[in-house]
Amino acid sequence: MAADARGVAGEIDRGSGTAIYIQLREILRAYISDSCPPGSALPSERDLALRFGLARMTVRQAIDALVGEEVLERVVGLGTFVRKPKLDLQVKLTSYSEEMQRRGMVPAAKVLSFEQIGASAFLAANCRWTRGRHWCVSGGCCWRTVSR
């Protein structure tokens, strides 16, 4: 069931330089954040238009702005509802050391093996190495040795 528009606090200032639909959008935003849990219905456009003395098109423009910002969602035949907030799944790439420190652990590394090998034909072809050149291998990581 839709909420009653009389519960929406705020007034439109027709003398300000701010567009009326923007004023209404901000009034609705405050009402939503203070009084409406996700999934709750917004008062109807008609009720809001009567409450604020505005044309329905102005009310619709304010609501459309909030729909565009993903604050509200329209369900055809049912009304306009407060949208559930999106999960913020930002991926932050960190180094091994930073991740371990974030977890309260002490980062460490241990060399398990270290050897110098010559590049075989297979390694030279697949790793773009020079055949016969010496490479150092440590736990699967490789780097070229420098000739002096």
C-alpha cells in the first residue's frame, strides 16, 4: 500500500532560482532516506501533486530523476518503490604484503629452490628466450642472468 503524501515533509519555494522538480526531488530524497526502508511504496504521483500543489508532470519528472539515479524503481501497475541499495563490489588490487598486513599477518617469502638452467628449444620458443642463454629459476619464476 502506498504511503500517504501528507507524511512527506518540506515545501516548494517558487521564488528560488532552483527548478521546482529539483526541489521536489530533494524533498523526496530526504523523505526516502529518513522514512522509507527499501521496498516500501512511495506516495502516488497524484497524491504528491495534490500535497505540493504541482502538476503531475512535474512530480513525474522528479520521480524519474530518482529512478534514473537508481534510488527508486517503478513497477507497472503497482507503483513506485524504494530500491534496495546496490552492493558496492569495487575490486581493489593490492600487493601480497598489503593484503597480509590488512589481515593482521606478517608477510614473508621463502625461496624453495633456486637454479640456473640453459634455455631449451621448448622454453626458448614458448617463453621468447634466447636458446642456450642461461636463466635463473626460482619456484617457477624466471629471469635472465647477466653476462659480465
